[in-house]
Amino acid sequence: QVQVVESGGGLVQPGGSLRLSCKFSGRSFPIYTMSWYRQVPGEQRELVAEITAGRSTRYSEAVQGRYFILRDNKENTAFLHMDRLKPEETAVYYCSAQLHETYYWGQGTQVTVSS
């Protein structure tokens, strides 16, 4: 059974950086598309960044140039590096592992951008 667990969230000042990790448990990590989403209470979950099995990446327009998604297939881990964070990016950040039409979600990690 596939499981993903996020870590690395916390409190950061505006303009600061943070790196989130997503640890994958299960088989065949390299063939999964790994994605990061975020959700603010009362709003829909939105896609932030995605990296495919072939390492193609895609970012939302809001984070393009400031966020970077990486994967380490030896460690079964995906990362999201976030730079120049803004207060409005305070949210719960979720990792997902996708294979065809099946998604596996983590419990999320809180990121708070505040002075």
C-alpha cells in the first residue's frame, strides 16, 4: 500500500524560504507523478507544482520562479523548495502520488508566513 508523509512545514517570515519533504512508502516510486497542493480553510485545494516520472515539471503561475519541485528516486522522496514566501501563501501543503487515475494523499503540513 502506498503512503506519503509530508514534513518541513512551520513558521517563516515574509520573504523567507522553506523546504518541504514528501516521503513515499510503497513500490515503484519512480513511476509516480508527485505533486504538491495547498489549501486555505474555506477554499479549494490548488495545485502548486508537479514532477512526472520523466522529471518534467509544472508550476502554478502564482509560484513560477519561486518554487522548485525535485525528486530523489533513491530516497523515495519529493521536495518542494519555496523562496520569497508571501503571507497569502499560508496554507496546509499536501503531497500526492499519482499513478494513472489513482491518487495517494498525505495528511498535510502547515506553512505559516508571518512576521
